[in-house]
Amino acid sequence: PKKPSLLPKVLDKTDVKNMLDATQNIKHKVMLKLCYGMGLRVSEVVALKIAHIDSKRMQVLVSQAKGKKDRYVNLPQSVLDELREYFKSS
């Protein structure tokens, strides 16, 4: 018999804020913001390249996402600022 699919547990804003505040490593903080703020999967964040970020259009190209399809997602200014800070520090 087919196993019933369960809905994922959704974090509330307080949990997300606490998780971000507890994260000291800027790389990990940016990765969390990409996942939460833009709805990216972990595999999509790992595969992200600098060339995929279009700061003029405020979009990110997610290449070969689930289903082997490319897609664009909106880039919040706060996440762009964090990305710039991360790239300056690395």
C-alpha cells in the first residue's frame, strides 16, 4: 500500500528569527536566508553561482532545479546585501 504523504512542518517567524540570530557563520546565515527568504532548496543553494545573480533585475537564476528546469526567483534587497557582505569577507 502507498504510504500517505505528510505535509512539511512550517517554521513561524519567531523560530526563523531565533535560528538566524543563533547562526554566527555568515556563510550559513546567507544560506538560511536564501532557503527561507527565496524558497530555494538546499541543493539549489549549493549549486548557485555568482553569475546566476542579477542585481539589476533583483532576480536569481536557479539552474537545473527540481525536474531539471531552470527558473527565476525574486531576490530581496536584504538577501542581496547579505550576499555582498559574504562575498566581501571571503
